[in-house]
Amino acid sequence: MTLTLERQDLMPGQQLIGAEWREASDARRLDVSDPATGSVFASVPDGSAADARAAVDAAHAAFATWRAVPAKQRAQIIKRWNDLVMAHQEDLGRLISREQGKPLAEGRGEVAYAASYIEWFAEEATRANGEVIPAPVPGRRMFALKEPVGVVAAITPWNFPAAMIARKIAPALAAGCTVVCKPAEDTPLTSLALVRLAREAGVPAGVINIVTASRERTPEVVDVWLDDARVRKISFTGSTPVGQHLARRSADTLKKLSLELGGNAPFIVFDDADLDAAVDGLMAAKFRNGGQTCVCPNRVFVHERLHDAFADKLAGRVGALKVGPASDPASQIGPMINARAVEKIERHVQDALAKGARVLTGGRRLAELGPHYYAPTVLVNADATMACSCEETFGPVVPITRFGDEAEVIAAANDTPFGLAAYFYASDVRRIWRVAEALESGIVGINEGALAAEAAPFGGVKASGYGREGSVHGLDDYVHIKYLCQGQLS
Ligand code: SIN
């Protein structure tokens, strides 16, 4: 079934290069399907290497003029983009839900979340202050300026089709950079709509260019950007192996990189935790987007004194979640993005059961609803040998491990190559600081499950990558520092 919007032109069905909405150079198309049914409801161009090159040409040409636009004027344009995004919240929310599968309320929420980054960076554009440095000798003045790095390649994931584009493109524009963007092959529609609104807001031709491409064609598009020295930065959100590949391939042209990669977040409930608050926090953190976020708790450790009560209460809440398509207003958990995602979840649960875990609720596909549904699941007796403890499940599965000792659980929480988010619930203030400082992760939730905010620095350590998105630091990833030294002044 086709998707009807108030503004049907928010589905241009073409990619934007320079001023022109176009087909792929060889007219190939990429089908977009509804994860709830698996059926195709739209299509976009399947972009090629030639399109990728044309996008860099356009972005490079536009850079000279965009960087010279006064910061205040850039800020006004970006702010107008934010206003247009919010004015079309309903259409954008419906697009997100349809192509990504999240319930409509979450789709609308994601639009507001995306807009919050656009608004934030509109404001930050005017604050890219440099420094006046005290000179060590008379007759000199020394300054540090922040300058835009140049053309940025933004490569975005499917789980937040609006928010991830927003938090890469908005800071790039604010800094004075121009952009070539490739959205995820599963969710290209939202990005095209956002870019259409950006043009309406006054973003000049060539400042944002977007190439849509299938999984098969993505390497040829991205290789063009990796090889082209005019692309000065890559901002990527996605898996660690792809992030490592981008870093290796960026070495020859020494691009600046922001890599927001995989996670394996621990969620620890200590014996002095407020049990009800911990259950609420886990529900909020784990079931956002059906468990398909890289900051979702992946391993849950509960102190032996609270374990049984926590597991029972959690299983009751999880078992009551309503699973269904985004189109049903009662749905709280939508379908997973595609068949590969459901297969991975199924593999993790089967592996855990084979190694001694026990299902308290869920533990099966919901084939009666459609091809990509999996029941929200709670497992107990999980341990570190299981795939669900070592790999990111990216689905609605909570594996619980019992623990007895603080040092032991911190070691277990840190026993992963990843370090994006971590959560814990406790009340003793000394423990809170001890644990917060000991956890090896870029983000720590303390008695809180909902962490995301445009004013906060989002990013990881270890194999979860580097760079920060959002916050006052988010702009730094898009600028370089130029040092000016003026002599002969006395
Ligand atoms: C992500 O899953 O990559 C982003 C999640 C968030 O913004 O909270």
C-alpha cells in the first residue's frame, strides 16, 4: 500500500545533487519496503559511483560560498529548517514509522528529537568562538580560529532515520561545511524529506547532497568519498567493523573521523537500588525502538538480593507490552527492521537457552503478526559465554545475570571491547561516584534510563568509536583550528 502524506512532495523519489533532484546515473532503482509486512511501498534511486562523484563536485563547489556566509545568517537558515521539520512532524513521523517500523508515537518523537539537534546547532553556529592567546614576546599577537573542515561525508544508520541525519548535517552546516550524505538502504525516504525541507529553509544548492544506494552499491559510493581528498571528514554511525574499515581507508587522505559504533551496554542493579525505579529505567532504555538502539542495555546484572523480585516484576511489564505495526496506535513494539535482524535475535536466544538460560517471558518469533516480529523477552541465568552477552542483540531481549559483589560486576561490565553506554541503579553516593568513574564507557546513566539530549555529548570509547555528537563539543568535530601569529606590532 502506498503512503499518503499531507505533502506528497516530501517523497521526491529522487536523490539531490547540487540543485537537481535526479535519478541514478544508470537509472537503477532501490525498493523500499515496510518492515511490518515485508512489502515494497516506494522506491528511490540506487546511486552509483558517478553519482557519488557528482555529489562531491557539487559539495566542493558550494563550500567556498557557504563557508563565507556569516554565522548568524547560517544560523537563521538552520533555525528555519528546524521550524519546517517541526511544522511537518506528522508527515515525517509517518515516513519514519513506515520505513523503519517504530510505532507512530515514537516516529513523531524522533522528529522532535531530530529537530532538537537542528535547533541546538543553529544556536551553536554563532558561538564558534576562537581564542586570543597571550603572546610570549612583545610585538606579537596570537590567535586561534575555528574553520570548517570542508566537505563532510555523512553515512547514517536505519534505526533513527531522522535524528542521525540531523545530528550530523546540522553541525556540519553550522560550522560552514558542505555535505554528501548516504542514508541507510533500508530507510532512505526520511532523509530525502528532511533534505527537501532544508532546501526550502534556504540551504543553498550543493550544500547538502544526498545519494541513496542499495547494500550492494553502497561500497562503490562510499569508496569514491574515501578516495577523494576533497572529502575532509567522515561522520559514520553503524557497526564497529564498518567503522574500522572507514578509518583504515581514510588513512591515505587523512580525513577527520567521527565514529559512533556498536555498543554492549551493561545495566547494573545494586542491592541499594530503588527496585521500581530500576525496572522503569530498564523498560525505558531497553524498549525504545524495540531494542534497536546502540545505547540499549544489552547485559543486565542484578544483585542476588533483588534478583528474583526484579526479574518477576520486569517479566510482568515486558509480557504486557503490545507488539504490532506502527499503524496501530496501541503498538508499543514494532517489527524488527528486516529478516537478518530477526534471525540474529533468534540465534542469540537459542544460544542462551542451549547454554542454560531460562525464558521468563517471550522467547519466540511472532510470525502470526508478520515476517519480522519477535516477542519481547526476558531471560534469566545469562552468563558471559552467551552470544547475547558478547554481541549487540539489537532487539527486545533482556538477558539477566545474577551477581554478588561490586568489584566483580564492574569487571564483568567492562569485560567487552565496547564502551558506548552503561547504566546503574544505586543509592549510596560513594558507590555512585566509584562505579560511575570505573565504568569504561562514553555515557553513563545513573538512576536514569533515558539519556539522550541534544545538549549532551553522545559518543563512545574503545571499540564504540570516537568523536562526540550534540552538546558544545559536537561542533568541534566539524572544524579545525587555525593558528595566526602576527608580528612587527611594536
Ligand atoms: C543510536 O542508536 O545510534 C542513537 C541512539 C540515541 O540517539 O539515543
